[in-house]
Amino acid sequence: MTPSSAPSARPTIVLAVSGSIAAYKAVEVARLLKKAGARVLPVMTRSAKEFLGPSTLSGICGEPVREDMWDPSYAGELHVELGRSADLVVIVPATADLLARLASGRADDLLTALALCARGPILAAPAMHPRMWTHPAVARNVATLRADGRVELIGPVEGEVASGERGPGRMAEPAEIAEAALARIGPRDLDGRRIVVTAGPTVEDLDPVRFLSNRSTGKMGFAIAERAAARGAEVTLVAGPVSLETPPRVKRVDVRGALSMRSALWEALGEKLDLADALIMTAAVADYRPAEESATKLKRSAEATALALVPNPDLLAEVGAARAGSRPVLVGFAVETADEAGVVAYARGKLDKKRVDLVVANHAKDSFGREDNRATIVTRDRAEALGVLPKRELADRILDRVAEGLR
């Protein structure tokens, strides 16, 4: 596969690694970029291989490591082709020597030649000893790069370096680098928008050790929150009990049952629904809760027993009924076990009953616990079957519709 043969729907990032002890952190950057749906093409300098095995980086990226402009396995100008293919070049780490070569326009290896050919932006994460970072020669090179405007630096930060000393020169953390990279290649069509997302199950306690819940993992809602923040939105994520990391730049509110989710939801939306531009309700809110919660563990007996349940409030329907105009944009989810036609018909009924703008319909077997989802976006005038998509890609499709509604 040539560097330019990736599907156009996926952003392509060249991840270039230079020779620093911080090179091992490039593996985590690669993992985070891949997790976000990017195609990652690894490039290593010769000195980088002294610190990191190419097979490790290749294994994470799923692509061969390129390190030589004269690679006999590639017919053509590799630096030109990589520069054409890349939506973004990320250099992790960037050593003092590499910064000097970039500042002077050198092209003495694949990485520096690629930097001169890159059509997209270049993001570099410096890493070096504090005395190197503060040296006048390095400061001059950094000033040149900033004045040229072709290479953007992220970091370095104050902290402990490999020698055990502290000071400016420690490389920015991988999560920060990955977030900065994704922010530079994604759309920023949600800048300034306030979006509330609910995610995961609710847990309805029966006694101190038992509860009623469902199979939702929260992955879809967390993917939507992550992508919305990457597209510039101010995101509040109201999450039921799940074991997922909070996405970068997302405000998370943890809740347990439907009633606590209801309170958190209205606090995020505001009494007049004026604190949010959109609500995306992915949470699988329990339909019922026990009529009574026992303060002590209920004991088993040999007799049959019955559990009294009362209905939980329909959170999305409450918001839909309270909405006077077209704001906030309301997105619901419908998870069903019927056939395709039945799922779409139920979603269409949900549009009217709950007064929402669109419903994402899917089958239970195609959604819970998976990294992908097979969904249909249903509006009043159409039903668009999207097929099987990674949840982050589906998140962007949903957010595209939200952005359209906000326009």
C-alpha cells in the first residue's frame, strides 16, 4: 500500500520520531491517534531506532515504518508522496538537532525532506535537557520556526527529565499531543456551541447489593462527547456508572439512577433550556425503578417473590415537551430488537412522541459493548442507513446533523 492510498474519509497523520529518550512516548501518541480513527504513517530517524524498536511503532500503527529516502521497497519520491498524503505531520519528540535542521531548511534525511514537502501543518513536540532548551542557539531556532509559521510547537513543559533534573524541556504528555493533533485536522464547526451528552446506563438500586440496569457501556456517548469537543464545542457529559476515561476538554458529571440523571440534565440545560444548543441523549435510562429501596440486604427464601416497579420519568420527552422553539437541537436513540423496518418505524414514532429532531435507530445486538455500530439516522422526511461504522465515525455523522440543525 502506498502512502496515498488511504481512504479519503480518514485523516492521514505522519508520525515522525527523532532520537530522544522520550521516543517511547510516541507509541502512546500513535495509539491515541489510531483510536480516534486516524491513519498513522510512522517515520523514524536513524537515531530514533536507538531508543525505540521500529516493529513496536509499526505494530501500533499497522503501517510499515519509513526511515530511508532511498528505501528500495518504494518506487518513487517517498518524501514527496508522504508530504502529499499527510493531512498533518506530528514530530514526537523533536530534538534540539532536529529543530536546528528544520529552522535552516535542511533536507538531509527523510524527516526533514518530508517537512519541506508537507502540504499540511506540522506539529512538533520538543524534548531535551533544560539547559539545551534555554541555550541561545536553540532559542534562535525556535524563534525562526515560529516566525516562519510552518512548524507549530506544543511544549515543552516544566518537569523532571531523564537525568532527574527539573526544568523546561520535558515533552508534553501524549494525550495533550494527540488532542492538539486531532484539533488541527478536524472541523471546527461547533466552536462556541454548548452541547450536553448523556451516556451509559442508569442503575436503579433495590438494596445495598442489588440493582436493576442494562447492557449499555457508554461508549457511543463518550465517542460523541470526545468528537464534539474536538470540533470546538463546550461539552457537558452526564454519565451513568461506566468505567471509561473522560475525553479531553469535556466536563463530566457522574450520576447513578434515572432521577439523579434527570437533576444533572436540567442543571446542564437550564430551567429555560437556554444553557445548551443541543442535547444528544445516548444514555440507556432504565424504564422502571424499584418502588422501594431496602436499606438492608433482602434475604432469599424458598417462596416465589414479586418485585414492585414504578416507571421512571422519560427524560428526553420532558425536554421535548418543555422546548418552545428549535433550541436546543434534540437527538434521541432507539435501541430495539425488531427487524429493520420495525426499528425505523419505532424511531419515527419516537420523533413525534418525544418532539425531537432526529433519532439514531439501531439493533441491540449491533450496539451494546461493541467498538462499532450499525445505525440508521431517522428524521421526519427520511431514514438514512449508515451501515456498520466505528463509533467515533458514527459520532461525527451525528454531529454533522447537529451542526446542520444549528445553522
